[in-house]
Amino acid sequence: MKKLTINILFGSAFFCLLQAQVGIKTQVPSASLHIEPSSISSPTGMDGILIPRVKAFPAPQAKGHMVFLFQHATLPDGFYYWDGTAWVTFLSTFNRTFDDAIYVVTGTGYSASGNTENTVLFNTLKAFNPSGFSVSGNQVTVGKSGNYLISFNSALKKTVGTVNENRAIYTYRIKKNGATILTTSNSLTNEGTTATSVALSGIVALAQNDILQVTIQKTTETGSSVYTGYGTNCITMTYLND
């Protein structure tokens, strides 16, 4: 009888291994491995899965191999998985002070032409939560201190001038409280009618109530000094951290 019981148990175990799905505490598994708790509403300390806990990484077997590392000499405790190249920690927390971190300021045109330093025009601010931020007189008031990724784009064109005049260089300056913090240049060809665009970006530390503005200036003595804004001027300020 004992031999028969062992054979029956062995046969049952072998039959279970042949199944496509395995259920623990359930007769109808709905996944490759389906584990039901002792109680959904009142689980006990025996419910859940205990991932292997190790003090050093084992030899990885395949992508997705997972362990819980603890008491390691240099690495923090936590879950790690093998991505095929290295052991990667799970992201345990993600702190972001603001989700509404993007501020877009737009406008059209420049204040004037000529060789003087002219103002790039802005009049509209768009943000999920613009509290503290404003745009007035083509200047942007910063509403929150922190590090920002500032991106600027604009374009200019000339519609008059001789075909054979020299190439003209134009310099854009992003200023904080009147001091230049980012700058770039572009140029117009010597064609009679032509246009060009510019893009500029950088990471800048800003304080609440700082004032931002953008200027354009023709910085060569030859070439066209008669130009105008072409399309939309745009400053995008993305808050990174404080």
C-alpha cells in the first residue's frame, strides 16, 4: 500500500509538471504561475512571495534573473535584476517636486532692425500651473527658484537688399537680469531675399523673480541690416530640480 501511495503521488506531481499553468491555492490558474493568498481582504504574514535574499550576486542565468541584495559591502539593499549585461537595481523612489515643470513663452517679431541690440518679442505664457511666472514688456519673470533647461528658437528674414552684398551675422543673447547667460549666432546669405533660423539651449540656475529677455543684434559691419522676425519666437523652460 505504501508503494502504491508513493506511485500515485509521483504520478500526480509528474502530471502537474506537464500542465501549462501552475496554481497554488487555486484549482483554476489564470497565469503560468498563479498564487492565491489565504485571504484577499485579511492576508496573513504567510502570504506573498519571498525573493531569494543574497549578500553577493549569483552567477546570472538569464535576463530577468532577480534577487534581493542585502548587507553588501558597497551597494544598497534592494531588488536587483540581470538585464543581460549587468545587475540593475529597481527604482525604489522617484521624487519630483513639480509635475507641471514646463513653461512655454511665445511671441512674434523683433522690436526693430539695424545694427543696434534689438529685443525679441514675447507676449504669451503657457503652463499647466503658471503660478508666479509672467510675461510682460517682452520679459519673463521666473516664479520658482531652481535649475532649468532653457531652450530658445526663432527665425529672421530679409526681403530687401542687393544680391551681391556680403553675408550678415546676427547674434542672439539670452539675458538674466540684464546679463548675458547664453548666446549663439547665425547668418543670412547674400541672396536678395532669404531667411534663417536659430536654436539655443542650456542648463541655467534661476532664482524666483529673476527677469529673462532675449535680444538680437547684427554683429557684422557688412551685409543686410534690414531684417524682421519670421515665424514664432519661443522660450521653453523645463524645471529640473532645486
